[in-house]
Amino acid sequence: MQQQLHRLLFQAGYYGEDVESIVYKLLVAADFNVEAAERGIIYIDEVDKLAKKVGCQEERRDVSGEGVQQALLKMFEGTVISVPRKRSQNGLSHGCVEVDTTNILFICGGAFSDLGKIISERLHRCPFGFGTPIRHELGDYALTNALEQSRLLEEIENDDLIAYGLTPEFIGRLPIIVGLTHLTEDQLVQVLREPKNAIGKQHKKLFKMNDVSL
């Protein structure tokens, strides 16, 4: 069973999704089969939004950033979590069931914008000096530099993610780190056209209701 989660998480006791709700959603996807859920896959999207907030004051808790990272640590390393068996429409649970997260595969992803700058500084590839594009050329430079950004992500290291705002403990629970390359124009067109519920097919159907051929 696989469950994807991309909603914003918060620390327990604050408005929003608690980290335990991740396992609950996996249990729902497994039709409340605990044995199947304990061998499931959980994909957590937008992990880059859990980075430590630079402007967050020390006396105030970063409830949607570093706090969530700390809450996810035990779940990643393997622990037993009590999850509601089922929830009624009024939010009341019908007992709890224990789920062991030891054998659950956690995959975390995100856009990680500006991460390439951190990697570039570490590799001493900062765009300074002769040959650097001037201001009116920066727009074209950003487009032609997409391939270079992809190559930088191939050289990502743990220290780069720590500098981005993820804690060393959090990174230590994720032993495999992979940087993905940017999609080409042909691949983006393929995404728009070929999948079962592609946005292109949806718009064709909507236009067809008004006798318009898209």
C-alpha cells in the first residue's frame, strides 16, 4: 500500500495535520489492514517547507518547520504508534490500533528552490567575474541555466541540505539522497497529454461540452 501526503504538517497541539495522521492515512489506504500498512510506502511531499525558518525567534516555536522534523524522527527510525481504528463523521474514533513503522518505507521529496545556490557555493562555482550575464540577460540566463542546475543537484551532499534548513538528525534518518533532473519541454508536454487524467484531456472534454474542439 502507498500513501502520498503533501499537506502542511504541524506539531501536535496546533491547528493542522499531526504527524501521526500520516500513518492513519496509510491505514485507511490499506482498508485498516495493519499487517499490510506496516509494509507500506509513505511519500511526504514538500519536505523543503519543513526547513528551519531563518526569521523565527528562539523563544517562539517553529511549529511547521523544525518542530515537525523532530516529530518525524521517531517515526522514521521505527516506533509503535497508536492510530484510531476508524473515525466517525463527528471526528470520534472507534478505539485505537498499534502500527509499527519499522518496515514502512518513507520517501521525502520537494522542490528545494535555491538549493543549487548552496551547492554552487560549496563547489566554488559562483557566477561572478568576467563572462557573468548582465542584468538584461538574466532572464535568458535562467532558462539556459536549467541544465546546469540539474547537474548541480547530482552533486548534492548532506551538508547542503543542513545548510538549507533541515536538521542533521532528520537527514541522518534518510540514508539515500537523490537529486532529480529538470523535465524537458517534451516531457512536460507528455505530462499534459498522456496520463489517464491528464489536464489536456480534461480540458478537451470541458470544451467538447460547448461543441468546441480543442
